[in-house]
Amino acid sequence: MKFIYFLFLLSLFLLNSCENIQIEGEIPLNMPVITPEVVVLPGDTLKITVWQKNDLTQTEVVRADGKIRLLLVGELSVEGKTLSQIQQEITKKLEKYLKNPIVEVSLGSSGYVIYLFGEVGRKGPMPARENITLLEALISSGGFTNFADRSKIVVIRRVPGKEIRYRFNFFTYLSGENIQQNIYLQPKDIIYVPMLPF
């Protein structure tokens, strides 16, 4: 009996928590559907290849401070930069030592992580490739539980100085309306699937 009472109190708590979530609004319909360029994060593995200079070709893991260390270049901050930006910086620094260096920067394994909690099959951090959509993340998490409120999914995104929260209606999306809701996720986005009200 105590266990049933505990479950009842827990469900009330979760329901109240869901109702108190501050929502910024629906995911904007005019949000451009574009494929974002890869941005480097701590934990990513970068391969730096210098043409005809095998001794300068390196594979480095981006440290927690967002930097890597390269021969001739030294410490280089790469967090938040695109591969092309990093390639240009390395090329410029190598020009002090080499004539017309040709540099290629590629991404090996990625430290890209998003988070899922609530009524999904698998909760917690989920390693993800770049350019994953919201729907792909939900599918990769094992889908919804039987108690999921699929009409009030919340995407929490942290931007400089604040946190933005959008609501995603799975049923509206499936009906063909507001298909722009299936946005590309960004690193450290949080997806919350609330429980159905009882």
C-alpha cells in the first residue's frame, strides 16, 4: 500500500514539474533547414595532414581546455571552430617554416553528445554524429515509453547568457504540419519527453 501511495505522489510530482517548465514557444516555422558545418568540441579526434611532410602529420584528441598541441605550431585553441577555420590557422602558422604548406584537417571520432531524459527508452547522454535531427535522436534513444506525452516534448538549448526551451509536437509533425520542427540538434542539447497526465 505504501508503495502505491509513493507512486501516486511521484506521478503528481512529475506532472507538476512538467507543467512548470517555462516554454519559449513552438520551434519556429521559419527556422532554416540547413546542414550545419562541423564544429570541434573537447573529446573530438582531429587528424592533421601536411602534404609531403609525413613527420608533421598528427592525430590529436582535443583536450578539456579546447586545445591541441602540434609540431612547429605549438598550442592551438580549436574548440568551437570549424575544420576549415582550423586548417587556415595551421596553414598560416606553418608558413613561417614551410613554403606554401598544404594542410588538411579531418574529424576522426567525435565528442558530440546530446542528453535525453523523461519517457524515452534510454535516458542519459548519447554520443551522436554531427547533423543529427531531433527525430533521429528520439529514435536512437529507443523511442517512447507507453507513458510518454508525445505532444509536449521539450528541447532545451543553451546559448550565451540564457537557456532557450522549445516545445515539439510529435503528432503535428507526423501529420505533415510544422515539419520544420525536426531541427538539427546542437552539442549538449537536452531533450525532455514528459509523462502523460493521469
